[in-house]
Amino acid sequence: MLMALPSFRTVDPSRERLRCLSFEDCDETAPLSGSGEGLTSRRVWSREDWFISTTQRLPGPPSIMVSAEGDAVLGIGIDWAEEFHDVALGTVEKGVIEQFRIDHDPAGVAALIERALRLEPDPAEVRVVLETRHGLLVEALIDAGFTVVPVNPDLVARRRGPARKKDDAEDARICCLLALDRHAALKTLIPHGEIGGELRAIARDDERATRDQRRLLNRLRADLQTTYPAALLLAGKDLGAPTVLRLLERWPTQPELAEASREDIEAFARAGRHGWPDRFADRVVAAVAAPSLPTRDYLVRAKAAGIRLAAVQLLALHEARRGWEQRMAELLLGGQRTGRDHTVKDPDPGKAFPGGEIYLSMPGLGDLLAARIAGEIGEHITQFDHPSGLQCYAGTAPVTRRSGKSDFVVARRLAHNHYLGAAVHQWAFCSLLQSGWAREFYDGKIAAKKGHHAALRALSNRWLEILWHCLTKSVLYDETVHVANRNRALGHAA
């Protein structure tokens, strides 16, 4: 027997009115108590909204999402933007009951929080779904005590319907339905603490500064090749050395450097605390006197300001990265490093990152790489129930597919934390010189006709599993123990 389909009714989202899917016989005339000023809302029954889900469920009445105390949960869906945010509020019994827009300012966010608390006095029972896990809006919602659930934008895109049309109000409505769907396995956001948040922010800025440094060095080298060959001869392979950059800042053209006396150059090196100012002066004189192809005078004049600007920028980046590296080392162990061995004499556990010693015990991890990885993982390793969760988050876990009679196809995971993935990839490369089993594992992948980066990703996958076990058990990494366990496991497998 064919069942009669319910009628669907939509309202123009540009007027910021309620949009829902409703039965023909539902009550749409009762006003919604506590509606915002200037907002047209109605009391509706939208049970069809509950069935918009990618998860399988048995036919029947909608399941009610309740808390441990038995109270219904208030769902909030937010489609965030830079200047404003589209918001959808809903409950399990009624579905989406209200949609509106707020400005990205203290008044708008405060109005949203006040509206949600009028509908649900307990902030812990307010579940917010949005497509980001960072930003001032997320921090304000967490400070209000709401349960924040970040989702991948692809999850929202898959629920837009056959047309897949992008609409901010529609995305907010879908996020609200996700917040009410107890069958959707969504992870609650566990925010970083103060130490973890600072470590992650500094590590990300340092990585961006690394890319900027490389870009500026390449541009500076290209300019020096056409107008300043003596500088390249003097710098050699270390164009980013502070002494060379200060020299380019003071004498941005080769004719200006040629006019400087040997005493001026030696005084310059001594002021910059160069170890051997006389040797540096001899190198500068020899580089200027070395034969080179003639340069164009107009290019020398045109590139002088650009060379000085690049030198100033590179010096600023060098000083900033040096300070960041010292701060990251302090945050890992809770104190300032001193001495030749860079140890902490009086560490303060309250100011140290949880598990900082465990990260530094891993082969191939120094202060910089350990800070990058620890900052992205955060203080709460318990948010990853299994090593595979951490591996997927870092992008090292492969994606396997099989359809019909076709064999497995292993593909690289594209959706992941790219900051963490890049740091772990570099960690795997650095561990080749410090870990015997890692080198053996890498050579085995190369012998199996795997590429260099594919072998490093496989090694990264193993390192993350080891790191997860060490963090969850609060033990330092021991190469001897791991090699013994690995040989025993390989022996059982054989």
C-alpha cells in the first residue's frame, strides 16, 4: 500500500523567518513564547526533520535525546561567518522552532546565550553544532557552559539534499538537527587549556614564519644573483645568517660595500658580536675582489630598497622564531632551559604541558617538533579513544576501499589536521637517524617499492600509535622495551 506523503512548507530564509517541514494538520497558529524582537516565529511540529539523518534507524516515532537527568536537550545550529552568524534553535519534540541571525559582536552573542538559557536554564543541556572548533564565538559558547560539537563541513554538505545548494540558513538548520540527533556519533569539543592553547598558537605562528622565511630567502637570493654576486659568495650556503643579513641591511648594493674600508667592516662584525671579526673582514674583501659578470646600474639602484627590506624582514623573523622556540621549550617542561645540556633546574609542574617529558623522550623530537605535535594534540589524550583516532586526526591512517570484486585500494587521507600531519611527517624523517627499528621499518617499505613519502607516512602511523600508548599510560619511551615488544609481536605473526 502506498502511503500518502506529507506536505512540505518552506519560508523565505532572507526574511529570517522560521523554516520547517510540517504536517498539514499541525498547529501553526500558537505564538512561540520568548521570541526575539522583530522575529516572526511559530509553534510547529516538524517530525520529518528528525528523519534527515545519514544513520540507519528503525521506523517508528522519533527517539528523544535526553540527558542523564532526563531533561530534553536544546539544540543550536550555527552557520558562522566573519560579520554575522545564522542560528537555528530546536528541541527534539518540535524540531527546529526558530531561526534568526546575530551579529558577530558582544551584544549579538549575549543575546543568543540569553535566548538559549530562557529555553533551557541548564547550560550543560544546550548542545551547539557548528563547522569550526576555534575562534572567539566558540570560546564565548564554552565560557557560557554550553556543549560545543564541531563538525566537518562535508557532513553538513551531505545533508543538503539532492540539489546540494549552499545556503547559510539551511546549513544552520542542518546543524541544529545534528545537535538533536542522538544517533549521530559526534565528538564533544574538549578545549585546550591555557598552556596547550599558548603552545599551539606559538607553534602555528612558528610554522607560518618558517614558510615566510623560506619565501623571503628565495626572493632575496634571486635579487642578489642579478645585482649583488659578492653577497652570495660571502654567504655561501647560509644566506639567512644574522651577520650576512645585517651586512645587507647596512650595505644593500655591491658598490656601497666596495667603498667601505676594511676597518669599517671589522668594526661592523665586532659590533654584531662576530667570533672572528678580522677573518670576516678578510672574507668580505675577498668576495668583493672576486671576478664576476657585470651588473646593470639601473637594476642595482632598483633592487637596493628591496634587498634592504628583505634583510630587515628576515632579521625580524629570526628574532621572533628564536623567542618562540625558547618559550615552547619552557612550556614543555615548566621552566627555563639553562646550561649546555639545556635542562630545567627547578621545573614547575603547574606550568608544564601534561606529558611534555614523554614527547621529548621520543627519538627525533626536539623542543620545536615536540611543541608542534603536543600543541595540536592538546592536553587531553583521552579525547582519542583509540590510536586510530589520533592517526586519522593526523592524516597518517590510510583510507581503504573495496567494491565488488575489486581489491583494496589504499589512498592518502586528505581531511586531517594539516599542522599535525606536517609535524609528524617531519618527526618520522628525523627519527631515522636516532631509532634503529624506525630505519629498518623505513628500509623495508622502500624495498617493497613504496615511495619516500609513503614510507614516512607509514612510519608516522607507527610513531603515533606508540605515542598514544605512552601518553595514556604516562610512561617515557624506551627503545629497548619497544624493540623487544616489536620482535615478540613479529615472532608471533610469523
